[in-house]
Amino acid sequence: MMYLRWLAQVSFLVLFATAGVASEDKHRELVILSPDLPGKSEEGGVGRDAEIVATVLQNCGYRVKFVVQPFGRHLWSFRHLDHVDGVMTVPLEFQLPGFDTAAYIWYQNGAFYSKSRVAPINNVSDLYGLDVVTFQDGIRILDLEAEEKNFKSLNMSANQTLHSQMLMMGRVDAILADGMIVAEINRRVREKSTSRAVLTYKNDE
């Protein structure tokens, strides 16, 4: 697959629901909502982003329990549930109650596609007329609302494994997502799949 880096970088951060944790509360467990992003944050606190957050909080004297949900739902849950202490992976422009930290990671979203099936993609207009899939709330985060009518189809799904399967089987022309996440999902899909359609594009990169 080829990768076109999206011009708009998306920054992520942690927000806490409490105004501050009293010193006597040190060593208590903090419940942190995180999105299910392969290689970044997964069940059990696995992944680069989860490990960054856990390490920082542990160095401040807190234990961390991650509650992993599909991307987008974790933001809704933080807004509406009162038994969580924080949420990670929040776009900078997203408004949530609480107190935010400095950004600790920058995601770079782009277009992944098969160069044997799709002409070179160098800008958004090259995606016009194509079937495209992106992550939950991706149309808004990637600022594509005004462009949506120019795509043959532009769908959103929180299941990013499905994105890679659809691309490899030719059911969509491109994925709009972070490059490191797509690469990790592609690796896992190929390892587990016996489908010839999936394996066909193994070297198409």
C-alpha cells in the first residue's frame, strides 16, 4: 500500500475530570479511558501511547487501570460517566470537561491504497470518485465535511481491522488513518489470514 501523509496533524492529550488529586490520594488507582488502537492502546494497557501515560502517572505515584473502548465512544463515555478519572487520545480541538495536559503524541493521518489498483494520490482531490473508509468521526477530524460529496463513498468505522481487510480484498480504494496504526493492523491481518485476496497485496507497498 502507498501512504499519503495528511497535511493536518492531529495531537492527542489526556484530560482529567478532577480539579486535582490530593496528596493523600497518591497510590490510588486512576481509571483512564482509552481508544482501541492497535499498537497504540489496547486491552491490558498494551501499546506505546498507553505505556507513556501509565509510566508518567506511575512516576507520580498512581496505579492505572485502562478501560478500552472503540475510538469516539471513549470520548462519549468520559463526558457521561462519573466513575472515570481521565481519558487519553483526545483531538486538541475537542471540548471536554476537565483539565488537559500538554500534547504527548502527534498522529499523522494519511491515505493508504494499493498502487496496482489506484492512480497516485498526492492530494485530497486525487481521492475524488473513490470508495474510502476512515475511523470513527474521521470525516470531522480530517475536515472532510465539504469534500464528502466528491467521493464515490466515504464511510466511517471504529473497527480499523475491517478497514485493512476491505482494502486488501478490493472493497475500498483507500483508508484514511494514521500510518503506524494501519501498518500494525496490516501485519496482524496478514499473519492470521489464509485468504488469497489478502495475501495478494503483501508486496504491494
